[in-house]
Amino acid sequence: MSSDAKTAASYEEGLQGASDKVAEFQEQKTALKRLQHWLHMTPSAVPMIVLVAAIVVFGLLSPNFFKAVTLSTILQQIAIVGILGCAQSLVVLTAGIDLSVGAIAVFSSVLMGQFTFRYGIPAPLAIALGLAAGTAMGFANGWLVARIKLPPFIVTLGTWQIILAANYIYSANETIRSSAIAAEAPALQFWGYSIQPGGVKILYAVFLMVALVALLAYVLRHTAWGRHVYAVGDDPEAAELAGVRTKRVLIQVYVLAGLFCAIAGWVMIGRFGSVSPSASTGQLGNIQSITAVVIGGISLFGGRGSIVGMFFGALIVGVFEMGLKMVGTDPQWTFFLIGLLIILAVAVDQWIRKASA
């Protein structure tokens, strides 16, 4: 006992006057490293910079580009893609991908129209049923991915084909004309109505898109559910060990994606006026939404990105399409530049992800 006490006393005496600082490891960060870290923490920064640069360049090349009418037209053109991009963003944040968003949107719009004109269901109820149908399609995708554990790419590739085929079979490829909708079911065209402050036309659909982007941005950034979505995309096993019910979150994500696609289908009726089962959104909506997501800085590997970035990505596509058209270049340059942007966006994402490694 005495030897133990003597050892303890000598140990305490030895500590007297010793430094109480812990070991510190300082890494000298270069300007490039600091930029990389800032971009990692602010995923919407890159698309915002690209968007501002594109607006400035096209504004200098075409004096009419900065007119309010031009900017309003761009917003109207991206309304459908922006809403589909909201759906796609949720799925991509979980490290998945949804190739069926365009098909769900078109089929939902067809169901709304056919329920109204084939069965005589009041338009508001037909709209509600169409939204429910889109939500159910999203649930089917989520259930197959979360419960059966099939790859999202394969699941949504299959449901894209199934839903498009069902769309043509059910509608018998029949188009409901704009004049008939305006006369008998104007509620279907609600999002095609507009206000004109200062003579500038702004569709209600633009306000809806902005509201959905703002709502999702808040939910993903400031709620526990939003943090769970990011956690599932970043590392599902770690998220499950931390108590996140990953399967339920995945199903909820696909259900919401289906609902947003159905809303986009309703917007399609207002934007185009008619209900057509062969609308180009069924084929191109998937690519357009993925393009907005990738250019917007949302990582295809999941767990990183923001809805605001996706909105900037959709705007970039709209600005390029309108700007090149006003400058008078070959339309093929639009596809060339957008394809280049997609590759650059993925390369930048890979570089930025090294900041967290």
C-alpha cells in the first residue's frame, strides 16, 4: 500500500508544471482546398455560378435577353421539368434513380381527363383520383426497391415501360381537345391560367413550382425526416444502426415522388391545354429531370445536394435553350452544351466529394 501511495505521489509531483495542452494536428489548407471544402458545404453554389455566368453571357450577346418577357418565358418552359425534378431529387438523394417520372406524369394526366370525360366524374374529384393514382405508382416503385430490394434503375425502367403501355392501352391513344376541357372541365387547366403584372405573363404553374421547391428545401434542411433522407443516401447501413427506419424512408420518398409526378401531370394539362397520352414528357421527362438534378449539383451517389441546386439546374437548361435560340445558333448546340455540362457536373461532384473523404 505504501509503495502504491508513494508511486501515485511521485506521479502527481511529476505532472506539476507540465503542459496541459492536448496534441494538435494542423493542416495548412491551400486556397484550392478551401474552395473544395466550401463547395462541399454549399452544393448549390456551382449551379448558381454557372447560371449567373450563362445569363450574363447571353445578355451580352442578345440585348433582348434581359427583357422581363424572356425571363418569364424561361420560367414557364421549365415549370413541368422543375416539378419532375423535385420528384427525381428526392430519389437521387437516397442514391437511387427514377426512370418512370415522365410516364407517371403523363398517365396521371390521362386518368384525370378520362375520369372526367369518359365517366362524367366532376373535375375536382377526377384530379384527386389522378393524384392518388400517381401516388400509388410511386408506392409500387418504393415497395419494390425497399422491400424486395431490387435495384432502383431496374425497377423504374420496368415500371416506365409498364406505365407507358397502360397509358396507351387505357386511353386508346385518344387526345382530349383543349376546347372541350375549357368548356366542360376548366379545373383541369387551372395551372395554365396566369396573371399579367406590367403586361408580363406569369403562369400559376410557375408559382406552384417555386412553392414546391421552397417547401422541399425547408423539409430537407430543417426536419428530422429530411436528415433521414440524406442519411439513407449517404450510408444506409449506418443510418439503420443509428435508428433510422430506412425501408420506410425509401417508400415515403418514392410515394412523394409519385405525388409530385401526378402534380406535374396536372400542370401539363394547363400548360399544353389538352390531354394527350403521347405527350413528349412521357419519353423525355425522365432525361430532363435527371439533367436538372445532375447539373444542379445533386450527387448521383446519394447523400449530397439540394433542391435549390436542382432548381438552378433546370434554369440553366432553360437559359441555354432560350439564349441559343435568340442568338440564332443551330439547336443542336443546345444538346451539345447541356451534354458537356452534365459530364462536367459529375466530374466536379467527384472532385468535391474528396473533401469529405
